[in-house]
Amino acid sequence: MENLIAPLIAAPLLGAAVLLCGGRRLDKAGHWIGTALAVASFVLGAVLFAGLLGRGAEDRTLVQHLFSWIPVEGFQADVAFRLDQLSMTFVLLITGVGSLIHVYSIGYMEHDERRRRFFGYLNLFLAAMLILVLADNYLLLYLGWEGVGLASYLLIGFWQHKPSAATAAKKAFLVNRVGDMGLSIAIMLMFTTFGTFAFTPVLGSVGETGEGTLTAIALMLLLAACGKSAQVPLQSWLGDAMEGPTPVSALIHAATMVTAGVYLIVRSGAIFNAAPDAQLVVTVVGAVTLIFGAIVGCAKDDIKKALAGSTMSQIGYMVLAAGLGPIGYAVAIMHLVTHGFFKAGLFLGAGSVMHGMNDEVDMRRYGGLRKYMPVTFVTFGLGYLAIIGFPGLSGFFSKDLIIESAFAKGGVQGWILGTVTLVGAGITAFYMTRVMLMTFFGEERWRNLPAASPDAPDVEPAADHGGVPHPHESPKVMTVPMIVLAFGSVFAGAFFGIGERFVHWLEPVTAYEHGHPPVSALTVTAATVTVMVIGVGLAWLQYGRRPVPVVAPRGSLLTRAARRDLLQDDFNHVVLVRGGEHLTRSLVYVDHTLVDGVVNGTAAGVGGLSSRMRRLQNGFARSYAVSMFGGTALLVAATLLMRAV
Amino acid sequence: MSFPLLTATAVLPALGAVATAAVPAARRTAAKWLALLVSLATLVLAAVVAVRFEPGGARYQLTETYEWIPAFGVRWELGVDGIGVALLLLTALLIPFIVLAGWHDADPSPSSPPRSSGGHPKENANNRWRPTQGFFALILMVEAMVILSFEATDVFLFYIFFEAMLIPMYFLIGGFGDRAHQGGEEAAATQRSYAAVKFLLYNLAGGLIMLAAVIGLYVAAGSFSLPDIVAARASGELEMGTNTERLLFLGFFLAFAVKAPLWPLHTWLPNAMGEATAPVAVLITAVVDKVGTFAMLRFCLGLFPEASKWATPVVLVLALVSIVYGALLAVGQRDIKRLVAYASISHFGFIILGIFVMTSQGQSGATLYMVNHGISTAALMLVAGFLISRRGSRLIADYGGVQKVAPVLAGTFLVGGLATLSLPGLAPFVSEFLVLVGAFARYPVVGVVATFGIVLAALYTLVLYQRTMTGPVKPELAKLPDLRVRELAVVAPLIALLIFLGVYPKPLTDLVNPAVRHTMSDVQEHDPEPEVEAAK
């Protein structure tokens, strides 16, 4: 049965190769080929899943060894895949949501002349992501890790003729590379500590080395996770990544790739368990990011950027949970899966709205759309209820568990983390209600947009996208995937949560401990619901009762900072970009004058070359070079003769 | 006596060079085809060498020894180990691509009179002047000499070819420069001759110092034969004073460090690569410079193991400086070809780092790096050359939006760039990671600092791609043609090779591993043991 793992990866890889090298004759069929192979991969995943269910809980690990990748003295890296409950969960999420988004893209990208290439990139992403979660060692994981980074780069920059898209793509890759540095160093540390970086031997011999080494490895893994999962301090790329086509934002920058950091931490649980200091840092990163993302999400008027802030914040929840150790691993993954459903659904909904609104993304230019796009409204609404944790829906189960686990960490830390997650839940309810109200309720602001005026140069004129939009529902090929995801948003949580099905499924891989929160679980739930209601209420007071101005008011200092992503880019620009530019510019100068000059000068001092160097420009140089070579030859001859005599 | 296969791999391109040069002036195209065929035949011979070579067998195989200058003990002594075979293959493989890529680089331009070549007087403008024939003959001549440097096991023989290859290189740089020059033909000629002379002087200076060391070695050891000296040193028959060994080491090392090139002896490379045509730039950095790093591994470590260890700290620091400095300067470049040159300096830092950390992973990685860097730089630089020849400018600022009009060109350029930044799945990742791991295992701090190189590599590569290929199409580029069949025939196999060796480098590692074991025993070093013997 393990022989099915490689074909599972090979299907989308083949799709990528065929679509990217196939040329224009595949333009007509490209999207069908890409979608068919994604679905094929999902079917193989389902077959494997059925196979795993047929086995005992402790016997659900399949390993497929393909070939030796880099065999060098003392160093062994194999191309080998491991399918267990953890990777199986991801395989189903990736190929399932992935297939839906392929279908959706058939409609969404219909008028793009480069649609074939888009599907090639999507297939490439699927293959790389599957390698990431199925790799049996950290080096192969690294291949998938950077592979998804490449796919993300290509897809963010898909509309490369837009300079903003090209810049965003480059930024995403670069920030991720900083994280990748962490992963490389972690792998090197594993190699020098354990002599290997395959999962089983490394995670199995954690007990034989000191806590210091393990903390270092864990922190480096965390750095990697921060890059891929857009956690503070490597969060700055995610908002810009929304430059990519919306299906990409749904699949890569919400449902799957950005959760890879959580996968990495959970997969390396044994290392983190033995490094409590590193775990503390993980929880802090998660807590900071969940608030950071939520605040940014409150201030953005661009619907996709608001959702991106939300993604960052929700992954913050997962990372925080993963930092709690065995109490949190399974819970983190559960939230990851439910989030995959509702956030993908929300993004597809946003895409559907944009599709009907001439690609407008500013929510201040929406309003009252529920009448025009009923299916989008309902599916988006269900996703909205799921993410704010409306009782009974997916997010309610998974987020509630995280909040409980955070309190269960115990002590002051537990209270702090628990409070942060609670506050976060309130802000989530606020910003999501804001999105909902601004988009689907209120007056139809898109009917009377201001014309361009010199007073407000920032305000785009309405005519920018071709006059007053005519909002309309999207075609079936787009709405059906949204409906399927809405089902997941509604029912997945209950299905996973009731009877602790999900936790028991993952337990053999991640281990599971029941936390003991200082207050009863019921109290936590009640508090969560209360906070949620407050958040919704505040948002309604602000955006529901009062009309939404089409031009954003100036806002408080915090609002203005939040609109600029809490000044992350300003900070990076001043510290890294400017500093770097100065450094490289001065180095170019130094290289030209100093290094060149000193070496030439030394040579001159030694060999009296200076006068000859000066003649370089005036034609004697060639004769000089020839004479110098002749001199060398003479010298050789003379020395050899001396020797012979 | 068996067929002298190794000699043949060098004699064939040398004879081919003579034949190409002799093709009559009017038959330019015939000369090109002849050069291409000769280079392909050489590739076949190199493949035969690789097949005949047994990785588990003796250290030097297919050996040939002939008396040459008995009075001085100089012998025509050839032999290859796994490292030599790998580099022989690389050289033989790249030359056909270089020839094909430079197909029109030496065509006499219709508007201007034939350009002067190197030392030849300019007035040679009658139709007896044959630049095309000369260009391809010189390339083949370089190939012959590089191949002999990889095969020579006689130190003096090596020295001769190490130096002699400068002559054809000098004419290639000085005589056939890049036509894309913003300052016009006159400025181009001046820059070109400056670059060529700088190249020659740097390398001759290094060579002179090495010559003294070669003679010194003969005085100390009484022989030029590398295997004999190494064996004598290992068995204790040949004692060498500490100071003698160190001085001799320095003499060899300096010459190789100029050629490699190592910071701060690198400044000739950006000039040479910038002014030469793209195929010649590839010849410099992908082929000729590899002789420098190869020789460090074979001669410095083999002949002077103790001195090599003595010098290690300094060499490692210089290598680290090269890695970071080269990358930072690449970020600051405005000229596409100079950018690639500085990137190469950074990569040579990695190779030298891998050699001198004295671990199996480092040295295997360094050898693989030489091969992979050759292929990846060839891919990137040749596509860059195709682009430059279309627009007639090397300045990054003159481009923008190319992917819209020439998607295949942009796509292959991106793959070349991704290889340069060592994306996993492409060949350079394997070697770069091995070097990093090998360095980290012995010197963790060195490993960590070198890792910064991977971020900077992403920076200079992606910035280059963004500025040239993305954004709105510049009006001057609106009619830019995409890659032609000949150009695709150059790039596609290189890309296929990058992917193949990234996924399945085993054929190469099998070749290299035993040779690295020998080198490690030469320097009497063992890999650091892991802290925990993890259950396998």
C-alpha cells in the first residue's frame, strides 16, 4: 500500500511538468489536465486513508523508500516518504482543498491568457506541499519547504507586469529565505548531534543529548516556522502576498502552505517537549502574532488584506497551541484543518465578490451585496460564523479547545496566554463582523463613488475599473467549491470534536494530554461566547448602525499604524533596506578603489609593476604582457638549466 | 602499450584548434561546425574515460607515463582520480554549449571593420583575417589545456598548462569582447584590453610565485611526480622542514587563489567577465577558474598537508569574506554580467570553504560544487548573453518586462537564477548544503556565517529577475524575439542536467567519494563524530 505514496506526489508533479513545458498547444486543455491530476492525487489520498483506517491505531505508519538522494561519506539523505496520521491529515487537506480550488480557478481565471501556466504552478505547489508533509527526513522536508516557497513566489507574482506583484513575490521569497536559514541550521545541528536528520532516529534519541542543543535546534525550527507561517517577526510578507490571484490566496496563503510552520513544530514535538525554554518562545510568538494579526485585520479596508491579517492571527493560535506541548499539538492541527475549510471558503467568497465587482477590493466601495450574490453571501456567512466561533460551527470547537489548553498551561503563564487567546477571540469577532457588514450589508456604496479630485489624490476614481459595477453571482464552477467548503466550515468541528475523534486519531503521533484548566471548561466556553458577542456588538455599533464612509476617516494613531501593518515595513525599510543599500554601495566603491588599488599597489611594490600598470591604457600593455610571459619562459629555462648543470 | 586515452582527450581538441584555425576565411560556417564536432568528439572521449574509470579502484587510473625532459625529471605523467574525472566531464560537457552559444559572437560585423584581436595589429583588415576561425580555435585550445591540467600528475607538467592556458584566454578576452557597450566601440576596445591585461597580469604574477615554489619543491623532493612525493611523504621517507613546507604551500596557494579567485585577489574577474562575450565569460568562470580550486584540493592538500592545516584559519576567513562580500557586491551591480561575476566570487568562497574545512562532506561538496556551479553559471550567463545580444546593453536598468514578450527566455533565466541561489531540487543545492554541513560540523560559527550567503544569493538573483523580466514592458523591448532553436538547444540540456543532478546526484557522488577519502587520509583528518550515535 505504501507504493501509492509516490504516485500521490507524482500526479501533480507530472501536471506541472506537462503544463509548464507543453507550450501553447495545451492552452485549451491545460486547466482540465491540472484539475484532473489534482483530483487524482486526492483520490489516491482517500484510498490511502481508507487503508490506514483499516489498520490498528499503532500500526498506521507507512514508509516508502525510493532511492538514496545524497550519499556522501558519513552523510545520508534519502528520498523516502512517511505516511502516518499527521501527514495523512495534511494530505487530505492539501489535495481536498487543493482540488476544490483548482475547480474554482477554472472559472476565476477563465479570461486570463496565461491560465495554463497558472494551473502548472498550482500543480507544482501541490507536489511540493505533499513532499513537505510526506518527507521522512528533514532534508527532504526542506526540499518541499523551499518548493512551496518557489510556487508561492511564482503565484504571488503571477501578474508580473504589475510591479507591485513582482515586488510582493520577491519579498515573500526573501523573508522566507531568512526562515529557511533557520531550517538549514537546525538540520546541521541535528547532523552534528545525531549524525542523521531522519525523523525516527532524531526524534527517538532526543533523550541522549543536552537541553542546550535541543533548545538551539528548536529555536532554529521556530525561525523557519515563523518565515513560512508569517509569524512575528517574519510576518511582513503575507499581506503583500495578496497581490496573487485570489484562489492562490485561498489555497496557499490561507489553507495550506502558511500552516507548514505549525506542521514543522508538531512534527518535531519530541524536540520541543525536551526544550521548555523554546516552547515558551513558541507560545510567545504565537500570542504576539495572534494579537498583531487581529489588530491589522481590524484596520484594513482591502478585503483580502483584512482576511490576511486574520490568517496571520489564526495561525498565531495554532502556533501558540503547538507551543503548549502534548496538550496542544492535536488541538493545533484540528484548528488548522477547520481553519483550512473556513478560511479557504472566505477567500473564495472574497474572490467571488471581486469577480462580480470589477476586481474592486476596497470594502468601502462594497455594501449591500447580499441581494446580488446570495450563494456567496450564504457561504461566506457560514465561514464567518465558523471563524468567530459561533456555537456549534467548526471554529467554535477548535478555537475553544485552544483557549482551554492555553489556560491549562497553568500558573501565571497559563492565565496570560489564556487571556490573550480570549481577547483575540473578541477581536476576531470584531474584524470579521466588520468585513461582513461592510461587504454584504448597509447601503450600496458602489453606486455613488466619488470622482477623482485633487483634494484627495489617494482616492481612486470610480472609473478605474470601468464604471459602476454590476454585481452578479459567480458561475457554478466557482460557487460549488464554495458550497463544499461551507459544509466543512459548519460540520467539521462537530465531527472532529464530539467524542474527541480527531485527537484520538492523532494521538499515536503527537501524543495527547488532557489539560486541566484552573477554571472549568464550561466557564471557558461561556467566556469565549461572551467575548465573541461583545466583539460582534462593537462592530455592529461601528459599522452596522452607522453608515460606512466611502473614504476612510483619518482614524486614531493606532488605526493609522495598523493600516500600515503596525509599521512593519517602515521598520524593515529603515533598518534593512536603507542600511543594506548603503552597505552595498560603499562596498562597490571600496572594491573599485581600495581592494583593487591595494592589490595592484602591493604588486607594484613587489615587482615594480606600477609604472607598467599605468601604461595599461595606452597600448604598450600588450607588448608588456607578452614580454612578461617571455620572461617567465626564460626564467623557467634558466632555472632548469641551473639545476641540470 | 595501451591506447593513451587521457592524452587523446587533450590532443583531440588541440588538433581541432589547429584545424579550425586553418579553415579558409570564406568558410566561416565550416569552421564553426568543425569546432562543434571536435568538442562533441572530445565529450565522447571524456565519457569513455568516465566509463573506464572504476570508482573503487586505484587512486589514479588510466595513468600514462612518458619520459619528457629526463635531465630535469619532468615526465609526461597523466592520471585521473574521481575528482579529475568529474571536472574532465564538466569541461568536455560545457565546451560544445559554449561553442554553440557563441555561434555568432565572432562574426565580422557588417557595419564596422573587423575588430582587432589582442596582439595583432589593427591594419590587418584584408580578407585574410579570420576572426571567426580564431575565436573557435582559441576556445578549443583552452579546452585542451584545461583538460591537461586536470589530468597532469607531474607538478611541472601541470604548471606548464596552468600557465599556458592564459595565452588563448588573453586573446579571447581582449580580442572578442562584448559588443554591448554603452560607451561605443572605442570605449569597448579600451575596457576590453584593460580587462585582458589585468587578467593576464594577475594570473602571471600568481604563476611566477608558483613557479618559484615548483622549483623549490623539486629541490626539496627531488621529483615532480605528485604520486611519488605524496607516497614518500606518507611513508616518512621524505622529510620537509616546517618552514619549507609553509613557504612552498604559500607559493602554490597564491597562484590558485588568484585563479579561483579568492578575496582580495578577485578584482580581475568582474572586469574579465564583464568585457568578454558571454560564452567566454562562462569559459572563464565555469571552466578555467575551476583549475584553481581543483589544484588547491589536489596539490595544496596533497603535497603540503601540514601547511594546509596551518593556513586553514586564514583561508577559512578569506573564504567567508568572499562568500559575503561577493554576494553583497553582486547586489550592488548595475551590469548583468558583472553581477554574475560577483555571484561567482561568492560561490568560489563556498568551494574553497568546503576544501579547507577538511571534512568528507565539505570536500565532496566542494567537488560537486565545482561541477554544479559550472552548469548553473553557464545556464544563467548564456541566457543573459542571449538577452544582452538582443538589446545591445548590459545594464540592468535598460530592461524590464521581458517575460511578457519572451516568456521562454525569462523562464530559463529564472531557472538559471534559482540554480544560482541553490534552490533544493536543483543541483547546486546538493553541493552547497554539503559544504555548509561539512563546515558546520567542524566550525559551527563558520557554518552559520556562510549560511547568510543563501539569503544574499536570493536577494541578488531575485532583484535581477525582477528588474529585467517583470513589470511593464519597456518600449524598446516590445519586439524582442524569444529564444531561437539554437539558443534553446544550449539552455534546455543544461536545465535538464541541473534538475537531474539535483534529484539524483549519486552518479557524481559515487565518482567523487573515494577520491575524497584519499584526500582526507592525505591530510590525516577524520570527520567529527556526532554527539549521539542515533539508532539507525
